[in-house]
Amino acid sequence: KLAHGPRGHEAGHGLYIYRFNPTDGSMVLLSITGESKELINPAFSRFHPRLNILYTCTEDIEDHGKIAAYSINSDGGLTKIHEVDAGGTSTCYLTIDRHEKNLLAVNYWDSTLVSIPLSYETGHIIGDVQSKYDPKFGKALVAAAKCKGGVNHSNNDESTIKQRQADPHSHALVLDPYAGCMAYVPCLGKDLIREFLYDEQTGSIEQELNYLPSGLCTGHPDGPRYLCFHPCFPIIYVVNELSSTVAVFSVNKDLIREIN
């Protein structure tokens, strides 16, 4: 079910809610939810920026992932309100666009990028996948899944990395903070940062405008996993998983606004 090979026993539940004390760093367990039979391999969670809603996606390389929405109760507990198919395999990342009308999801294994409509008033998921972008353009994956004789993505030897990078593998999607029209996607499988034009009105990835190497082109694999914008300066930081490096890029925010 997973690309990597976790050790230990399967957990009985997938979501643990803690109260965090920023003064001393301590955490107190408040509640547990998400039985393993209904929430398999939760990979990532995202709070709504304005409402008491939490979105969580599940990771599965054989079947499509799921995206569940939970309301956050006054005691910190969660109540499930909706679930939708993620439109791809091994769902690993979620974000919400600037107008809070679309939830964007990244599917690592098949590398697809999807959008799902949200209610601005309630934050509830109000439909299935409305838009899907496939950087493989429908081509089949080259590498086999671990359960079908493929490599264990937890390893980092040369043969494993070769298989990990036989296909595109999108790992995140971060919208620019200036206009919200550029989607930056680190592709772990191809050592690239892809730049897409995003249309907030339709909630769709319109086209790929550019791509660039995620590191210094040393001839060794980088495997970009995540990126973030500096809060004040036009700078992007990219963390490369396979080379254990952080790459720094400048951003032309005036050009982004012009494109928008």
C-alpha cells in the first residue's frame, strides 16, 4: 500500500490531537480519531485558514487516496463531515487557494495534481475532483510498486534511487503569495521544480510554463520534496530529499503579477 517500508505494527487510529504549550514545548493528548479501517495511512493534514475545518489525505499506491474533512470541536476533537476520492494514488499534500474556493491535492505515486471545490461559507467539500493535470500525459508508470516487486523507497542506495526517479513524482504544490496564479511543484522523480499557471476561477492547472533543476546540477540526484516562500523577500527555499540539501531561488514577483 505504501511506496516506502515502515517498520512496526499498524496503528489502531490515524489522527492524534494534542494541546501544545508553546512556553515549554510540552504536548497533552486530547483525543484520538480515524480508525485504521476507514482512515488508511493518513499522510498530510491542512487547516482551513479561516474556519475550524481540518482536511486530511490518505496514502495508497494501489488505490486512489481519500481526502476527508473534519470539523474541529471546542474540545479539540474532530467530527468527520465529508470524504472524497483524491483522483490519484499516494496522496501526499493539500493546499487551499487564495480565494478559499478550491482544495488542491498532490498525488505522489502517479504524479497527478487535482482540484476539489470548497464552500467559501462553510469550508465543506462540495464536489468531486473538478480538474486534473497529469504530467505523464496518460503514460503508464515505468517502475513497479513495492508490493509488485518494486524497490522500497525507504532505502537510499543507487539502484533504489534509479527506480524512484524512473517516473515523475510530484511531492507538493505551493501557490505564489503575490497573485496566487503560479503553482510551484517539486518533482522528486525528475529533479525539477515545475511552474504551472493556475486559474482560480476554474480551479484548474492551465499549463506548464517553465521548469528548472532543483539543485546545482552536480550529476547526483537531488529529489526535491518541498518548497516554501520567504515571508518578506522574493525567495524560495527548496529541500532536496535525496541529496540532503536546501536550494535557494530568487523569484520575479513583478513578472508573476504581470502574468496574472
